[in-house]
Amino acid sequence: MIVFGSDEIMDITISLTEETGKRLLDRAAREGKGVADLVAEIAEREARMPLSLRDMFAPVREQIKASGVSDLELEEEIDSAIAEVRQARKNQRD
């Protein structure tokens, strides 16, 4: 069941290794929580974290890879775009 809303809950089932299950049980016991509550807190915290630059640019990297553009061609294109932006800014100041 996947339901989103202010008071709605998403129920999920996950498979864990025995080792991970034991670690979660131990941690939950140390923190005085149930395993489900602990896992929910971990998931909430992880979901709020911003994406890394690597993750954000993964689709761009895939598109570049698929395009067949060489590293040199890409570097030249980026340098050209930077020069264009700098020139436009300079023209605005003049």
C-alpha cells in the first residue's frame, strides 16, 4: 500500500540479511524503540537528505555518455558556454 497525505502511512515490506536484522534489533533495544519505529526514523532521515552532486548529475552524465561526445569536445563546449556567459555579463555592465 502506498498512500501519501498528512496523516497517511505507507506500509512496506523489506527483506534484510540476518546480520542487518540483528543489528537493527540490537539498536532498537538500546534506544528503547521497536524495530519498525527505528527503521521508519532512519528512512525519514534519509529521505530528507539532499541528493549529492553525483546523484543530481547522473542523468546528465548518462546523456553525455549516450551522445558519444568525447571528453575534449565536452570540455570545449563547456569552455565556450562559460565564455559566452562572461561576455554577456560584461556587455550588461558596459
